[in-house]
Amino acid sequence: MLLDDHSLTPSVIIAAARSVLTKNGFGISEGRTALDINNSYLLLAEDEYSVLALAAYETWAELEEEWSVLQGELVALLSRRLARSSPKAWDGYIVLFCPAAVPDLAALGVIERDTSRVRKIVAAGDALRTTKDVERILDPFLPLDLPPGQAQLQDVLDALPELLKAEVSVAATQAVVDAFRAMEPPLQRLHDLGELE
């Protein structure tokens, strides 16, 4: 479903976000039931790592006026549901969408740079023209797509010798990886290999 800017409405944005997040393992609840917000275009999503509150607005003025209320509601929800020691208690995000033009780009930057309470991502105007843009904006929260042939890696360390072979010998990298896994000094392994001569 790829729509141009004339078709990208708040309801389409939320539907696209729901589709992307569901396909990538997020649990979805209607934000209106969990958050006391007067916005019809709201979604609350959660995976094992983070909690996302997503909201779409018709106009930039609505977004600018209402984002702080959404932030307050998400913080209150996290406080009620998660212990302070839970990793997710510190990984709350709000994602704000508005397909309308932004009259003041500095105002957009002010919202995104405000890292108090929760982190924010704002997508508006030219950055939000198609449903593919919605997916791109949510990309930081999605699992990584590994290159073909590496999807079966049990551990990222398994890939290092091959990835670094242009700069470091495969044997040396493997020795360091093996030392790391054994919790031994890597320099000793390199010395034993003759790489420190």
C-alpha cells in the first residue's frame, strides 16, 4: 500500500504504522483505552524492548498543541505499569506524525531535541508523503534485516573474522573472539598465535 501525499491522512498513517509494527512483533493496543488522550489517531505499541505511543494529526498546530499531553500520558502509563528497574521503563518513545506542511521547522527541532521524560520522533510535511515514509520513520524500532546468508548467525561475533579480513587476519580476529568468549586476555591469544611479533 503506497499512497501519495494527497491520500496520506492520519487514519492511513496509523493503519500503516499498525501494519508495520504488527509484522515486526509489536503488541498493539488502542491508545485511547490506555492513554487519556482526545485523539482518534492514536496507537500504543510494545515489544520486549520498548513502548511506543504514536499519534497522527491533521495539522501542525494540533501536533504542536497536543504532543506534551501525549508525553505526560505515556510517562504516567509507564510509571503505573513498569518498575523503575525494568529496562522498558527507560525506553518510552512518542512518534508524532503530521502530513501537513510545517510552518516553523525550528519548532519541530525543539520537540525532537526535548529528551526530558521520553524521546520523540517527529515526521511531518515533506518527510511524510507515502506509507513507505511511515515504515522508514519506524525503522529504528524494527528488527535488523541481516544480509542473505547471515540470518542464521547465532552471535554477531561469528561474523567478525569475515567482516574484518581485509584489515586483520581471520586467524587473529578469531583468536580475539575466542579469548573474549573464554574471558581471557586477547593479547595472550594473539601472542600465542604469533601476531604480536
